[in-house]
Amino acid sequence: MLLSEHKRKALRRLKIIQGQVGGITKLVEEERYCLEVLTQIAAIQEALRGVSKEIVRNHLETCVTDSVKKGDGEEHYQELTDIMFKLNR
């Protein structure tokens, strides 16, 4: 579960991303310069990485920490390792 501060940050970033996607749609409809579109796509990808970072941080502070305290963190370590590789593709 997302802690309130992490949730607030993630939702704020996602709303910004929604606006950016709308902006890209408009750029494509207007047949704007390709590099302008690609620059905006790169900005969205970076913003999504920011959301991922916030959610990973939350996961570490909640699920993983609780699991380690109970002595059964191995499953979370594996899940976290797997998702980190997926996020870095």
C-alpha cells in the first residue's frame, strides 16, 4: 500500500505525465518536427522513471521492511531484483 506522501508524489507526477501525453498527441496531429516529438517522449519516459522511483521507495519502506523484520525477506528481495531489471531495460 502506498504511504500518503509517496501516493501524493506519484499522483502529482502521473497528472503531469497525462498532460505531456496530450501535448505529444497534439504535436503529432500538427505534424510537428520529429525531434520535438521525440524530446517530449524522452521527458515522459524520465517522468515515468520518477514515478517508478517513488513507488520502489514506498515498497522498500513498507513491504520489504516488514518482511525482513519478520525474517522472511528473501521473496521480496527476489521480486525487487526482478523488477529492477525490468525497470532498467
